[in-house]
Amino acid sequence: MTNETPKPKTPPKKKTETAKPETDHGIHPLARPFLWLDSKWARRAPFWIFLSAALGLLAWEFFHPRHGYSKWEEIFGFYEIEGFFGFCLAVLAGWPLRKLLWRSEDYYDREGSDD
């Protein structure tokens, strides 16, 4: 038999150096203040802001009728409808523009002559 008593278990020593967290992921330091723009609510906010603005303007037009210069401008909600279709046209025009201006993924990796 030995007279040795078991040593009490001590927690592991903490590192005195402050380790840099592994959450860097190659993000530029000047981009860090704008990371909140990738949150779920920030991506949905413009939709609700523009929807409430459009509905507010539509309500304003209901209580304050407009006197247009042409027969089209006399239609209730004409400017809201025109704005909606103009926005749709601008967004949908991006698809053919992308196909027109598209370059292959290896465009800059390909060898070429400087002549």
C-alpha cells in the first residue's frame, strides 16, 4: 500500500493569450458595419416599406382626387399602376441584359494574347 493520496482534479488552465475567433471568413474590416444588411428582416423591409408607401398614396388619391391632363390620368390609381408596371419592366429587363452581357466563368482565367 502506498501513502499517496489522490490529487484533486483541477480544471485545465486557461490560455492567457486572446485567440482570434475563427469567424473572420475573409470579410473586409470596412464591410463589417454593413453585415446587418444580410439579416432576414433587412431583406424583407424594403418590400413592406414600398408596399405601405404605395397603399398610402392610393389612399391619399382616394381622399384627394387628381385632375389629370389626359383621360388616362383620370383613372383611379393610374400612377400607382404605372409605377408598378414600370418597376416590373425595369426588373424583367435585367434577364435579357444578363444574357447579352454574360461572360463565361473562366473568362479572366483564359490565356490570351496582348496583341
